[in-house]
Amino acid sequence: MPGANFGNPTFVAEFVLAIFIFLGIDALLFLIVKRWAATLSLLIPEFFALLFYCVGMPLLGLFFLILMGVAAVLVLFVNMNVFRGYLSNRGDSALFRLSARKKRKEPERLYDQDAFLEKLVLAAMNMSRLRRGALITIERKDDILDEAKLGEVIRQKGVRIDAPFVPELVETIFYEGTRLHDGAIVVKDGIILRAAVFFAATERPLNGKYGSRHQAAIGISEKSDSVTLVVSEETGRIAIAFQGELTHVTPDNLLRVLEDDLSYSEDEED
């Protein structure tokens, strides 16, 4: 059985390559687990693998190579927490975060209509007192921003907001100095979806003098089941448009009318 032949360039090249591969494995393992004892445990099977290769006993050398692989796996398994920390430091922890994120269930957003109506009434009363014109459309079932359904009454879909309905925010939007004060805001489940939305005015002849906001409010109420609150810029009076009808309200009955319209069902007529 042939032994080591360091005069053979091929043998020398294979021997040197094997040493570099072993050193690379040892270095990588040390970088991962940061423990010399675990790394040094691989030196024994590596030494015997090289020894038996040199003396011409490749089968025994292969046996110690397999033994070295098993030892490396055991070292990684025993030090798995350290291994995960290594991946985290390298930025691969995104895989673990992604897996955890999938397991977490996103909490459902709860809609408290009573709390929303309190904020709506407060905003309306403040703007009425300041005579700040406003147009607030509240979706019920119809998606009034869906052009496929109501495109004929939507002139401009406005600017996306996606923010909770807060009186201070609403009053700021309708402040005359802002770029969003013209048009309506569209609200669904207590969230302001868009601002500066323009509706087509009603084509029905109206009794009395109505401004563009009131005509737009009636127009959208004719084509959808939405409820629209209007604050007059000239008088500060508040009106609500629903099912093509405009109802002027007072501070005393504003909340009641809003509750009735938002909870209205056609089955109630039967």
C-alpha cells in the first residue's frame, strides 16, 4: 500500500489543499461559536484523517473525515443559541423576525361609533362657531371612492390621508389657509380616508339658496347611502344630507340625527 509521497506534486497539492480546508472549517466554526474548546475538538479527527491519508489508508482517513463532520454538527447543535446570535449580528436575523411576524396575528382595529360621533359633533360645533365651511362625508355601505360604482359623482378623489378622525385635524384641514380646505373629507369607521374630494352637485332644482357645499352634499347623498355633514361658511349653520334630503340641525338634535341616519336600515320602512 503506497504511503506518503511528498516528491509527487499532485500528492503535495492535495495535502496542502486538505490542510487549508481544515483550517477554514476550524476558523469558521470558531467565528460562529466563539469557543476554543469546541474548535480544538475537531483537530483530533482532522489529524488522523491526514495521517491515514499520508500512510496510504484512505478508508480510515474517510472514516475520520466523517467523524469530523459529525463533531462539527454536534458543536453547532450544542451552541445553537450562539449560532443564532451570530446570524443576527450578520443581519440574517430578518429570517427569524419574518417567521415571528407571520405567527403574530395583527390586532383588529375596533370602531367605536359613539366615540367617533362625539368627535364629529365637537368638530362640527367648533367650525360652526368659527363659521368655517366644512364638508364631511361618512361612508356606510357604499364605497363612494370606487369609480366603478360612483364615478359619475366623483369629480376628484382628492388626497390620501388615512388618519384617525381627530377634531383638531379636521378643523385644520378645513382652515381656509390650507390647500385641502376645499372639497370634502371622506370618513369610514372613524378613519379619514381622503381630503379635498370633490363631488358633482345635484342636478335637481332646489328650493332656496344653496352653496356649492350643500349642492355637493345632496349630490353624493342621491347616489350613495353615505351621510354628509355640511357647515355653512356664511352662516355657520349645520346641515346633514342623507338619501337626497338636506336637514338643518341644531346643537340639540345634531347627535340624534347623525345616529339615526348612520343606523338607518331600509328594512325599518317595512
